[in-house]
Amino acid sequence: MPVIKRLHDKHTHLYSPYVTTDQSQQYYNTKSWKTLRKEYLSLHPLCEECLKNNIIKPAVHIHHKREFLKGVTDEERWSLLLDPNNLQALCYECHKSKHKK
């Protein structure tokens, strides 16, 4: 099986196209999110948007299709944050374009 070289997780902040808020950071700093993110990237090593166009690029970001902070209750936010069906593995460029929309 081919291996995709990635920067260590501690360096992924260098590629972040947006600044996280204090509110979102409290969720992103949890062990449950970090574990899910790592597992999702291992299962989806390629950018899902690029693959739709037959382009092969490594994924470096996990994008929430539905923004988890839009949840009304804390329970709903956690549900959106940790739902694998709400996630998408993206390269830097695709993630940046999603957040510009």
C-alpha cells in the first residue's frame, strides 16, 4: 500500500487558512477530536475534493461539512464535531477555498 508523507500534526497549523476562535479551540484541543481526526486522515489520506476531479493530493485538513459551532446546544456541537459523516479530508487549497465561500 502506498504511504503518504505528512508533516507531523504539530506542524499542520502552518497550513491553516483561517484562525480558530477561542470557542472552537476548546473543542479542537480535546482528545476525542484529536483521535477522530487522526483516524479519519488515516482512512482518507487523499483530498476528497481533488479526487472528484481525478487529482491525487494528500489531505492535510479535516473539514466539517456543517459547521459544528452552529449547533444550538453544547450536545449538538459535540455531535457535529465528532460525526464522521460530517467530515471531509481536504488538501490545503481545497480547505482554504471552502472557508472563503
